[in-house]
Amino acid sequence: MAFKVVVSNKADTYQLEVDEAKALNGLVIGDEFDGGIVGLDGYTLQITGGSDKNGFTMKKDVPGTRRIKSLLTGGIGYHPKADGVKRRKTVRGNTIADDIVQINSVVVKEGAKPIAEILGAGEEEEEE
């Protein structure tokens, strides 16, 4: 199953579709991986979060690949409108598994070429 990897580099964000999900299975939020897996040779990326096929967000505090209902006061997965409000929300564990469809990451080490050049993002704008 193909999933999306969102790569943030300072102010720019790029969305890549990756077919090889098996290479990232078992990694945890905060782990670093080689960007060559997603087509960014020379880059090192760090996982910052993600979401599963039903849209539930990954939370760093929840170990494993399970889905739980947690009482949240704010932060990832719930943003209360007033102070002191708590709500029980479903969140996903911090480990990447087959159910994950989107992974958020940030660039830790840059490669020789800029990401826009590798992906060819500038070519589409020039043609129009």
C-alpha cells in the first residue's frame, strides 16, 4: 500500500508518495532514517508524527502500534477551546505499522542538491 511522506525543510514542505512502506515499518517518532528510501539521496530525515488510515494521529507518548482512547487536555490530537477542558480522544501509537498512511518528517541533514531540484518542483511552475 502506498503512503505519503511529508518532508519539511525550514519554510518549504514537500509531499512524496512512497510505495515501499516495509522499509519504514518499526520506526518510532523521533527516529532518523535515510532519505534515499523516499528518493532524497544524501538527506537524513527525522519522523515527527503521522496518521493512520482512519485519520487518527500518532502520539509520541503512546508506545506500540495500537489505537487507544486517551483523556487529553491539549496538544497533539486535541485542541480545546477553553482552559481546563478535557476530552477522551482516540490516538495511534508512536510506531509505524501497515495501518499508517502518512508520515510527517523534518530534514536533519541536507544533501548536495536542494529538494526542489531533486523532485523537479520548479519545472511545473516554469511551464505554465
